Amino acid sequence: MAENEFDQAIDSYRRALGAFVKGDPTYVAELFSRSEDVTLANPLGPPRRGRVDVEKAIMEAAAHFTDGSVHCEEISRYSTPELGYVVQIERNELQLAGHEGMRPSSLRVTMIFRREGDAWRVAHRHADPITTAQPIRTVFDT
């Protein structure tokens, strides 16, 4: 039963991303942990920690979008009764606020979920634009 609930949590998050890329952060924010050790590392800034800072980062990120769609390509998932993760590529078509036309975007994403009471919540999300092999020089200041 817990595995099925974990699968449902991932599906819920993916549906929430549909609203997020249209500028509505509400559903994504609701799925994050209520704990002060929650973390978010999105591609728009440094890692954020704590419910208030994470929610602020979610709101700020969603404000950049007015329309869009997202498709998730799952790489891996695993769960225990209390903890689980998913690794995926999120392929987006996005309308940026103040710009015309849709723009493609791809993110490499790792999310860690944990049980909080009777719900699975996102305890950590890391997303970055690295979805293809990169030369080593891109990692170091040259």
C-alpha cells in the first residue's frame, strides 16, 4: 500500500508542475514538507532551507511563467515505507512573463520524499539544466 501511495505522490507532483509552469505555484508548494529542514535547490539561485524560504523560492520561480507544459522522463525511483526518491528529466515548453512565444527548457531533477503523518511530502528537490554530457571545464573556473 505504501508503495502505491508513493507512486501517487509522484503523480500528484507532476500534475502540480502543470499548474506551476502556468504561473500557479500553489499546488507545488502544498506538496513540500512542512518541516524546517526542507530544502530546495532550483536553477535560479542558491539552495534554500526552511519552509518560509523554500515557499518564497517556489513563488518567485513560478512568477516567471505565464503558460507552458511539462513532460517527465523518469530515470529511477525507489521507496521504503518512510522515504523515497525519484530522478527525472523535466522537459518543458514555457511562456516567460513579458516575452512572446514558447521556449523549451529541460531540467535534471532529483526529489526526495518522506512520510509526514499520512502524506508523502517533498523533503528535498534539486533541479539544474544539465541534461547532456558536459566538458570538465564547465565545472571549473578557467
